Amino acid sequence: MKKKYIIGIIVFLALGAFIALSEVKENSFEETKPDKLFLDLIETTRYFSVEEVAQLIISQDPSILLIDVRPKEYYEKFSLNGAMNIPIQHFLEADNLAYLDQDVYKVILFSNGSSDADIAWMLATRMGYTNVYVMQGGLNTWVEDILQPKDKSIIWDRVDDQLYQYRRGASIYFGGKAVDTDAAEERAKPKKPVIRRKKKEVEGGCS
């Protein structure tokens, strides 16, 4: 628990610095209160495991939108099948916010680890978007558990064995490749989602 609070504080401070340097105008959106934002941060409900993301990709789930928040040069070398790239430094640009201001997709953010994706998630949450999630552990965990799974159990356990067998199957599906440029060439191209913006509430009312 203590570790969760420490990580939360670090990401929270990083978010503050990022917002201070961003070009988003003050009060241009309905802000989530800082105390609620911090409580949301130390919860884990925003996370999808790499196994869950793998299943969504394998099943070609049409309800998800994968967004890689790493720099373009890293994205071009390796990323998830069908993911689009919005580097975190461009996350708040108007054209990119259109991917958050919609009610069609669940947006799953990812980076190498979880920290950059967590910051992007907090930016989106602060602006009132609730359909945004994070792939826990990022691509580092994806490579370790999905592309190159290892049986780490010392004593046989049914649940651990089922998880390992699933990871092996997913590894076969995704080619079991290490991170290289060939993998980037073979992965599915990012889809161009049709974005339907949320309807804004009508101000005022009958007197």
C-alpha cells in the first residue's frame, strides 16, 4: 500500500509539471478535482493486464482503441498490433483530444513501462474523460509475459499453469518475436477510427 502511495505522489507531481508546461488553456474543460484524481490514481481499476489486451487483440474486439504514447521513433520500431501513436508531448493537442472526446471506444494507453501511460491517463482523467485505461506494465511486461513467456513456477499450480499455457498460445499468435524492426513491419496497421464526439450538455433550462 505504501508503495502505491509513493508511486501515486511521483506521478501526480509529474502530471502537475507537465500541465504547467502544456498549452491547454485554464478552465477550457471541466476539471476533475485534485483529491478525486489522486484517489483514482492509487486505485487499479484503470489497468488492463497484458493478457487481457492480448485477448482483445486476438479476438479483434472493435470496441478498443490502442494508443502508444512513446516517441515516434520507438513506435516505428515496435508496437502493438493496430495501435496508433500519440507521443505524450502531443497528447493535449486539439486533433488528438478528439480520440478521447468520444463514446465509441475504450482507449487503452501504453508505453515502455506504466509511468508515461499513467501520466497520459491522468491528463485525460483530469479533463473529465472516463473511457481511458492503461496497459499495466507496458511493452516491457508485454515482451516478458506474452512474446517470451517463461514458466516461473517452482511447484506446480493449476492457475499458474493455465496462465502460462495461455501466454504460450498468445506468444505463438503474435510470433514470439523480440523487439526489432521486422516486428514493426509485420504488425497490423493502426485502424483509423470513426470518432463520434460526445454531446455536450445544454446549459440552462426552463425557469
